Amino acid sequence: MEAINLLTEVRAELSGNILPLDIAGIAQIRENARTAVEQLDDYILPRYRSLDAPLLAVVGGSTGAGKSTLVNALVGHPVTRAGAIRPTTRQPILLHHELDRPWLENDRILPGLRRITGTAVGRNQSIPASQAGATPDAALTDSIILLQDDAVQRGLAILDAPDVDSISDENRRLAGQLLAAADLWIFVTTANRYADAVPWKLLSEAAGRNITVAVVLDRVPAGVEDEISNDLRGMLQREGLGGAELFVVPERELDEMDMLPGIAVAPLKTWLGELADTSESRAAIARQTLAGVLGQLADRGDVIAVAMGEQEASGSRLAQYADEAFAQAHAGILASVQDGTLLRGEVLARWQDFVGTGEFFRSLESGIGRLRDRIGAFFTGKPKPVDNVEAAIESGLHAVVVDQTAKASETTEERWRADPAGKALVGTANLGALSEGFSDRVAEQVRAWQGDLMGIIRTEGANKRMTARMVSFGVNGVAVALMVVVFASTAGLTGLEVGIAGGSAVVGQKLLEAIFGEDAVRRLTKRAKDSLATRCTNLLETEKERFLVRLQGIPTAEDAKRMKQNSAAIRRLAREQGA
């Protein structure tokens, strides 16, 4: 049961989108994962659950090799369509003994293919007629015809598959799927086509799976049997299939029903009968094939685990591009806030209007003690509305945040498009443009930050004395002063701007000190900067998420490690089956 749980877990993981990034070589590895899922469904899990089930012998080969004629000869009468039109075998036919039907009529094997029951219409003419109304030559690649025939030995099911080199893509795909579900292969080739590339590719895969293989060399002209069969044996030996059985069928005339004489396939029929004769012999074949397929699955799992690790590395690299660009934007916003950049232009003019620069500076020259006595009288009725300063700060800060975020988005998109994995993720999307409504969200957050400052000030000035001082010129006025202090550093300003902006910052600093004291002002300034940094972080994270959301589903290092561990566990199962 532990083995079934392991295999079911691996099947569930492989069937997911575990390799979403288009990195080099990924198409083949995705195909390996798809094939692994198909083989788990079609063969590994069903066979693991029922080693006593009939052996599935799949008859495969190239177009025109004589597969259908061979199957007809094995059962002694026509059961599959043979003819000159290619491809002949369009719908796979599964021949079985009556008592083996319960094993085959459900989805124990090949669950993705629906079953159509065939009907033998006579001993001398048993072309299957589907109860669903399909004809034997209908191009149906999503189903198999179950045809009961007691000429088939119990414990053995024979499946006549489509051509492995069919002109139809679907037929080729189905042939590969059926061969992957087999306990043993009966591979049919001819004297003039036994060296074709396509069959040998599949035979090499069979060698890797350690599946039992019988090669039928069909239509061999008289007098060259030894020469051709010896050459073919040498090729099989070189491909690791030296243990494969080789059966030679001499070229013969077919009778009026296009049948070979039974003697032509007697050795093959005897060999199949011996394999299926007892439950022990069937189990031995099944275990051998199962061990080989499990080993192949483990190898595929290792390759997929490596690919998952590469996916994780690519995803981390793309995420780092975004992180770096938006971290730079965050730093750029804070630098613009703190280097005096905002204390120029409209903000500077509105602040100077508010404080009345000349008279206020003369107040400062008299010292902080005298300032505290005169500050209320100075502000009462004199300053212009503080709303103008707030609006100027809001506009300036809004422009800085939008500009830095736009640069981060553009930079991230450029770096993603320069990366093959990122390019596919971006596709036709314009991720370099800010998301809809971002400008409005920035304005909202700037206003909210200004609200934060007023809340901080109210909290700090909770005692009556401080409240009285603040009432003289309003909480908004104090909040504006605090904003100016946040923008206090004059780095980046030149010439006259340094004196003006620096002096303006000093005005704000002294004003706050007059109300709260030096220690409290340092505390207020830090809280104001932290609040702004947090709100900027949240805005930037929202925009960065437009990129990072495209990285969802990329495997983690833990995912890759788990796949590697599961592959090792499957390899142990393979050794147990092969023991």
C-alpha cells in the first residue's frame, strides 16, 4: 500500500503544471512528465494493483509490416482488418478470452480510452462491429474495441496497435501510448524494412525498460532467411536486446481470406502460450516489465527534479529583478524626501508664505525662550492658509512616488524581456505601465500620511500646555512643520536654494521644539519618516505584485528535493520487483 501511495503522489505532482517557465530544453522534459503520467495511469498503477491480471501483448510495427495479418494468423481466423490502404489499423482491437473480460472491460488499464464491445459475426468472418455504431476503419483514437475470442489463450490479451510510423499524428501518439502500457511487445517488421529508424527508436526504449520483446521478421524471401535474421540479431544485440525472441515468417501466398497458414506463426503462438500458461509465468513477465518501467520512471523523475531546480533558479532570478528595481524605487523616494528636493519650487514658496520668512527669522535670532513667548501672537491671524502648503507637499510627494514606481516597472519589464523565461511570462502584456488607478492610490496614501502626522501630533501634544500652544496656529500647521522637518536635509540643493530651504527647515525645527521640546521632535520625526516609508512600501509592493503573481506555481527547492527523493524511492521499488 505504501508503494501505491508513493506512486499516486508522484502521479499527482507530475500531472500539475510543475514546469511553467519556458527555459531551454523544457519542451522535452514537459513531454517526459506527460508520458510518465500516462504510463502511471496505463500500466504502472494498474499492474502494481493486480499482478495476476492477464498479460497485455501489444503488436506493434511499421506501416504495412503485416501486424493485422499476424494477429489473424495467431487466432486462426480474420479478426482485424488487413489491406492495402494505409494506415490500415485505425482503431486498436483488444482480443481476449471470455474469462479475462472482467480485467479489461473497466478502466484498470488504459483508463483514458473508452471501451467499445466488438461482436464476432462468424468463425470465418469476425470483423468487429461496434455496438456504438462505429465501423472498424473509423478514425477513432480515443477508444479500443474489446473483442472476445476463445481462440486467445486465457491469461493473455492481444492488442493490435496502430502503425508506429503512421501518417496520422494521432495514430502515432496512440501507438506509443499502447506500447507503453504493454507487458510484452510483439514487434513486427519486414525483410526490407527491419533497419528503419522509427521502430529502432522504440526498440531502444524497450531495452531501457527491460520489457520482454518478440521481434517478428515478416515476409522473408526464400534462401535469405539466415542472412537477414543473423543481421537482425546483431542489431538487436548492439541495442541491448540480445535476449529478445526472434521469429522468422517466410514470404507466403495468403489464402482467399488473406490468411497466413497456421504453421507460419506456430513458434510464436507456442512461445506466447508458455508465457501465459501459469500465474507464476505471467507474474514473472509482469514483474520484469514493471521493474524496468519503474526504473525508467525514476530516471525521468531525476531529470524532472533537475528541471524543477532550474525553474526555481529562474523564478528566483526574475523575482530578484523585480525586488531590486522596486527596492531602488523605495530608496529613491526616501532620498528625494530627505535630500531637500521637495523643499524647492511650489512647496518652498507655499511654506515661506505660511511662516512669513523675514519676521519669523528675526524671531529665531532672539532665542528659543523668547520664541515660545511670542509664537502664539505671531501666528494668530497672520499666516496664509496652511492648505496651500499641504496641497503643494501632496503634489510634490505624489509626483516623486509615481515617477520612481514607473521607473521600477519599466526596469523590471526590460530585464524580464531580456530573459527567455521572463519574456514568455510577460508575453504581450504592458507591465512597464503603471496599473490602472495607481496615481489615485498614491494621492490617497499621501493624504493618509498627512493624516498620520496629525494623529502623531495630537498624541504627543495630549497635555493641556502643548494643546494650548498648538491651538494658536492649528494642528495642520504643526503637521506641515513636521513634514518640512522630514524633508530637512539639504543635500542635493545648490546656491541660494540651500540657504532658503535650509532656513525653512530650521524654522520648522525650531517651531516644533518650541512646542514639544528637542527629544520629542526627534521622536516625532522618526515616526513620521517610518510612516511614510511603510506607506511607500505598500504602494510599491502592490505594483511589484503584478510581476510576482506571474511567478506563482514555480517549483521551490523543496519541491525539487521531494521529487528527487521520490525518484530514489521508486528506484528501490524497481529493485524489489526485479529481485
